[in-house]
Amino acid sequence: MIEHNVFWQFRHDASQETIRSVAKALLDMGTHIPSIKRARWYDNLSREQRDKGFHHMIALWFEDRSALEAYLAHPHHQSVSGDILLPALAQGVESLLVFDRQAEDGTDGR
């Protein structure tokens, strides 16, 4: 199982409604992209002020690397990313961080 984590820096003027709309669009991708096994949205709760503006993230789980690649190339992913997510980010693709990992048993988002 591959866990695909993406962290974002939203524009400073992005409203909570905008952030909720982005979260909903991203979480709903699984209804259009069959290779997504699970999706979870997380808000940063840390009080350490070391998040460098990355206050939100999504974790997506895929069966394997080829399923992740199918998701990345999927037209619906491209549409959500380009039309909904990127306009809400502080500096476009420079405002995101991606971290993929091999999820071991018991750490696959269940």
C-alpha cells in the first residue's frame, strides 16, 4: 500500500469556506478515480509554529505505485488540482509538499 501525503500553504486571504470547498473536492476524488482506496483530510493542530504555513494535508492510499501513477495522470485529478486547488494556494505548486511512503500493515489509514 502506498500512502500519498500532500501538504498545502493556502493564500492568506483564503476563507474557511474556500478551504472546506477544496477539502471536499479532494476527498470526493475517490468517487471518480477508482485507484484511490481511502482519503483523509487533516488540519495541523501543532502549537509549535514550525509548520512553515502548511496548515492542512490530505492522505490518499493506493494499492501500489501503478495505482498512484494512474491517479496522478487521471483527468479528474488534473481538473481538481488545476481548477480548484492551485488557485487557492499562496504560490501555486511552490505552496505544496508531497511525501509518499510505503504504508506497512496497520498504518494504511484504516
